[in-house]
Amino acid sequence: MTYHAVTKLNAMAAQDVQAYNADFISASNLDNGFACVLLTVSGSEVYAATAPSSASSTGVYIVDSPVLPFVTNSAGDKINGIGTARDFYTIAGEVGVARRLQLGDEVEISAEALDSSTTAAYAIPDDSGNYKWKWSAVTVNGCYLQYLSTGYISVPDGGINSGRVTSYKFRVAHI
């Protein structure tokens, strides 16, 4: 089974400033915690989400759509409300929500939103055409996250002694 990234936005300016929140549509499926850049779509209040084109991207948003787990059956029908947060992602072509990262924001994301499990001092937008973050030993001129600690995000699954996923806590150090 493929798991999707989960995120926990601990201290975000976007929680207090509505202007840092935006609706988007993407041509790709996007997990919460993924990095994106939003482009204006003429005559619309919904932006086009694209993958960061540079490790030094600025104006980076983090995907944080309200979690509504779902499964798809063999006919491709989407059945809402079944599964856990690890089963959720924003489907390509559907409206999602993103938060613009601000200096000092603290975020936790699971390993599925990162390019590998090898930790480094920073996470920067992946410039290889996907929406994940990549670990980096050095800073860049654009947006980067400073690694703070490894922990867990609670993802209730109805089991005993389960229901948590490894997460990485970051502080936005440069935008």
C-alpha cells in the first residue's frame, strides 16, 4: 500500500493572516506537506500549483488541504471517509489548499514529503520537477527549512500501539 505524506503545521503565520492561504488546482496528485509555487490563473481565485523549478525558489507554499481520507474501488470510484490521514492526497484537477511559508513558521512533515530518509541540516525545494523537499547540508538563496528534530505525528488507525508516523520538524529559516 502506498502511504501519503502527512503534515502538522505547529506555528504558522497563515493561521493568523488569511492572505497567506490560497486555493489551488494542480495537474499532479499532491500530498500534504509538499512544496509548490502558485501561478495566477486569469479571472480565477484558484491558482495553478506547479513544482518549484529551482532549489532557490521563493514564494514557496506548503500543501495543507483539509484531510478527508478516501479509498478508490476497482472501478475508480472515490469513497470518502475510509482510511487514515496517510491515505489522503489532493487529487490532480481537484481544488486543494496551500499556505505560504513565512520566516519562523514551524512545520512537521512525514518522510513521504522528503526525497530520502537521510537527515541533513536543511530541507530545500526539490528542483527535479517533483513537489517534495530534499535534504541539504547547505543553504540556498531561496526558501529553506532548518531541521530541528525527529518526532511523531499521531495518525489514529484504530489499532493498539500503532497510529503514529515518524515526522521531521523544521523552522522556516529563509524565504
